[in-house]
Amino acid sequence: MRATGLDGEIGKTYTARQGAALGRDGRIEVKIEGEDVTIGGHAVTAVNGMISI
């Protein structure tokens, strides 16, 4: 957001969500505070397992 100049257009906080229609609501939040960028959020596990190669 900062590199493209979008922080001035959309603000210092951005939240994205997807999966609500499937019952797997997930979201992330991006915060810009000075030189610090914080990314966090909530997610729902859709698939769990192990792959052996």
C-alpha cells in the first residue's frame, strides 16, 4: 500500500475478507504505523492433513 501510494487513498488500515458464503469466513488486516507494517487476522481451517513425498 505504501509503495503504490494507496495508503493515502484508502487509509492506514485495510481489511480483506473471503469465504463467508462457504461458511469459512476468513479475514486479514493490514496496518501501517510509521515504518511498521502489521499483518494479522482470523482464518478457518478448510483442509488438514499430511503429504509424504
